[in-house]
Amino acid sequence: MMGEQFIVRFWGTRGSYPVPGPHTLRYGGNTTCVELQIGQHTLIIDAGTGIINLGYDLLRRSKENGGIPISATILLTHMHHDHTQGFPFFLPAYQGTSTLHILGPRTFDEELEDTLNHAVLPP
């Protein structure tokens, strides 16, 4: 790990709901999502609405690098809506070539996969 580049990007830092508009241009209006790039490794902390733009950026970077598949670990700190509401719109999750490792808490005796499926599958 010595000598590898370490980059932190804040894609969303807002509270309970996104607040778009001219008054949020400087600091952004998306809910929690932080990207850590450690060398070739991508760690995403939380999947608030900021993860939507991160997804677009990861797709752009993949294309610029010759179509290298996206590989990332997503760490969900807790299951409040403002930390998960962007996940259904995270396009790399729907790319057959992406590898996503998703870690998070077990809630109400339900597996993390089942919890996320409630958000992305049709009723």
C-alpha cells in the first residue's frame, strides 16, 4: 500500500433528504456518499443520493480506461433511508460486468440482501 494514491471524494453530505437548488451549489445537496480510492481499490461509504452521480462517474472512468469492469466495495453504515435511497439508481449495480461487494448491518432479523431487494425489486 505504500506509495499508492489515496483519494477521498464527498458525493453527498446532507442529512435526511436531498436538497437541490441554487443555495446548495457550493457544497452540494445529495445525501451521504463518500468514495475512497486506495490505489486500484474503491470503497464507497453509504449509498445516499450522492451514489447516483458517483455511478455515472465510475462508468465514465471505466470507459476512459478501455472498458475495465467496475469493482467496488460498498459499506452501508446503517439502514436509514438517507444512507440507502440512492442505491436503486446506482447504474453500476445493473451492469453485468460490475463486481460489487456490499457490506452492512443486519436489521430486524433480515439479511442485508433482502433489505436492499425491497428497494430495487418491483412490488
